[in-house]
Amino acid sequence: MPTTPTLQDRQDITDLMVGWIHRDLGEWDRLRDLFHPGARIEITWFEGAASDFVDASARMATTDLRTKHLVTAPRVTFSADGTRAVSETNAVIVAENSSIGLGCNGHNRFIDRIERRDGVWRIVDRKSVYDFATFTFPAGITEIDAEVVAKYPREYGALAYVLDRSGFPVGRTFATKGSELERDIKEPAFAWLDEEAGA
């Protein structure tokens, strides 16, 4: 039976998106709680189970690389039965590696598949589309290897370069604004909304 999403549903999903602050604060158990069991995540430096991502993030936090995420309110589309949703959320990834004196600002959009199970909304799949990125120089101008930057799409080249120099290599090409890879993320996500629950 179709169910009209409530304001509480929308607030709960917004709380999931802004809950990414738990990663920045090192609140690993609370970060883990944003995901349903079996959830997956694919971003520049990590692809796999969300539970493993939390562990990998905790390890990253012990290095010289620091990150902060500025997250907006999501745009949310619900399934007809009200048990699933797809959200698209603008974010800014601010990164800095103090040992190399280099940082970046990366602008992306998280595309999340979200399910309500036993009355609780959590993420089941998170992917990212990258819009553009720029370098920052917290301690003054630092030399950058342009050939290495050019290996990556311009939309996230600065982010990938800082990640790579920090020991977190980007192993494949990821979705950028308007790309076929973006369509490959979004079209199946919205088709998933039309699937019968439990199918």
C-alpha cells in the first residue's frame, strides 16, 4: 500500500546525511550506525563494505591526512510504498596533509540508497559523483607534479593527488558531473525505487 512520506521521514534521512560529521569527529560507532548491515560504499579511496570503510577511516585518522566534510540538506525521492529512498546530497571535502603542506577542496554529491527497516532509516549503498576540486596551500605554495594530477579526471584530480601522496591511492575512474558513470549510478538507483520490497 502506498505510504506518503512524513516530515519525520525526511528529517531522519537528513540526519543520516549530516551524520557524516561522526567521521570527522572520529565517532566510529556512531558512523557505523548510519548504515544497515551489508551496506556498501564506493568513493575515491575505498570500495567495499561500509563496516570495513569505518575501520579504514579510523586507520586514516592516525595518519597526517585530515578531512572535514561540509554537507547540505539532501534532495530525496521516495518509493511508492515509502520504505525506500534515493538521496542526492551536495558536500565539500576539505583535506589537508600536514607532512606535505598540501590540501584540497573537493566538491561532490553523495548518491545514497536508503531503506527503512523496522521503522529505522539507514543507508544501504553510497556512491559519489565528483563535480570539481582545487588545491589549497596551508603553509605556502608547494610544488605539484602536474603529470600525476593529469592521470585523474579534472573534477577530482586535486583530491586524488592529495590522497595518493598520503598513501591512499585512487585505483580507478570515478563518476564526474554529466558523465556516463554518473548515469550508471543514478539510473539503477531510481529503478531500485520501483522494485517490490523484498524482491
